[in-house]
Amino acid sequence: MTPDEMNARIVRYGDLIPCKTAFIDAHTPGSDQKENFTIIGGGVSESPDQHVHIADKIGFNIGAAGQPPKCRNSLHSHRTAEVFFVLKGRWRFFWGRWGDAGEVTLEEGDIINIPTGIFRGFENIGTDYGMIMAILGGDDAGGGVIWAPQVIEDAQDHGLVLGENGKLYDTKQGVALPEGVSPMPLLTDAQLKEYPEPTTLDVVPHYVARYYDMMALSDRQPAKVIGPDAMLRDRPGFDVELLSRGSLGADRYSVPTNEVLMPMRGHWKLTWEQGEAVLNPGDTCAMPAGLPHSLTPSMTGEASCFRILGTDDPAGATMTLST
């Protein structure tokens, strides 16, 4: 693989292209300043304006959300895994039908594997623009987003209508639903009863991992963060590890599955037979399966990198609150 070919597989943080109209709450006060990024895969955006950086289907999606202080993402659910780690800022994650069943605050480097099948939202509670990086299960990320009924109703009051085809229509811009396309129906009371209302005690011990715990466990080997025998036990169609300075040697290695490298802290030198590149915090690199390469910190100081590895496990609700 030539350096140009590898560079095409690296999405730099500074080159990320946001979409400000990605979801149904794009006009709703309190949510109207958020930005959505689709880095690898098709993502779950409901807008035709969404830019996709790398369209490859690798079994999972990589994305990001950027928000100024006090901006929130409205309550929604997914049919497959939704994992976030905090790249910049301080974030509050909350869940439940009305968002009051439980909540947790995550700092930079912390990660949450949100239980499948519950309503969840998140808010930047820091003092500056914040960024969270996302991993979504499956190539189609579970077929899209399921919104709490009040989110759809609030959006209609501000001109946005979600069609049953999963696309957004801005009535304030004179756009009407196409003939034969009905609005997305609201979930019924019977359907809403199927969504759990877990407490913080149900969620935090089993679905949240703290950065410095992961760093401690990565002193001599990669810290297993999400996986069947990891800190957060799950089989969502991918495994997540955290690498630090002592996790990998300088020798080249290869993996038979898709591998995505996402630096958290420091600068990492990626070397392969035909070249080398430096990965920086916020960058995303989609490594080709089977390519021998090495990954080492290129400077002194703190260094950490999340590594996502594809597995043979099907995407879906692979871990339940009772597991």
C-alpha cells in the first residue's frame, strides 16, 4: 500500500466535514447547534446533506458528534450498539422514556457502551465546544434512529417532518412529503412499554469504563474494553481496546479483520512496508485487513489510542441489562 493509498484511509480531525441538519431535532431549540460527522460507513443521518468520508462497509460505523456548551442530542434509540468515547469536553449521558431514569457524566477518554433498546440522549456540559467519537454496530447501523414521540412532535412545531422512509423534510423551506410518503408514525403506548427504564446502578457498573482505569490496564498489553472477556462484556460485532505506550512492541503485526485506529492522546507513528504516517488525537485510520504494520508513540508524554477490531459476531442487541 502506497503512502497515498494509506492517506486516503486516514480522516484527519481538522478535515472533518459536519452536517448541521442530520437529524429531526436540527431546528429544535437546545439541539439546533449540534454537528454530526460520518467518518466510516453510511451512518444514521436522516439528511441528504451528510458528508461521508469513507463509505466502506466494514461491519460497523465510525462517526462523531460535536456540540457547543448546553447543546443536547434528543432522546432516541438504536437496534444495534452505540458506543461513545469523549474526545473533548465534559458530557452528560442520560436515558429513559423522558430522560430521567438515570444519567452519568463522562470526562475525556471515558467510554460508554449504551445498552441497546433504551432511549438515550447526551449533552455537552463543558465550557467549550466538545466532541464525542462514536462506534455504531452493523453496516446499516440498525436501520436508523428510533425517536421518542415527544422529539418528533417538537420537531414538527419547528418545521421538520420525518417521513416513514427515514428522510427529513423542512416545511419551513416549502418542502412537503412526497406523494405516497407518510410521516413517521409515533410509537404506541404498547411499544413504549417495551423500552426499559434502567437505573444508574443498572448501567454505570456494566456499560461505562473510565479512562485512567483503561490506561492502568494497558501498561503491558492492550486493555480489553469491549468484548466477550473485556471490562464491558459484550459481543456487538466489534471489540474495543485501548493502547498506551506499553501495550504494543515495535514489531509489525497484522489482524485478519477490519481494524480502526483512533488516537485519544499523543501522536502515534504508523509504519508499514511502503511508508509511514503520524496519527494525531481525533484522527481516524481504517487499516486494511491483513496488512503488516506497527504502531508506536512518536513523542514522549501521555499516549493513548482506541483500537476497534471487527468480529464475526452479528450486530444487534447482544447484551441485555440482565446479562
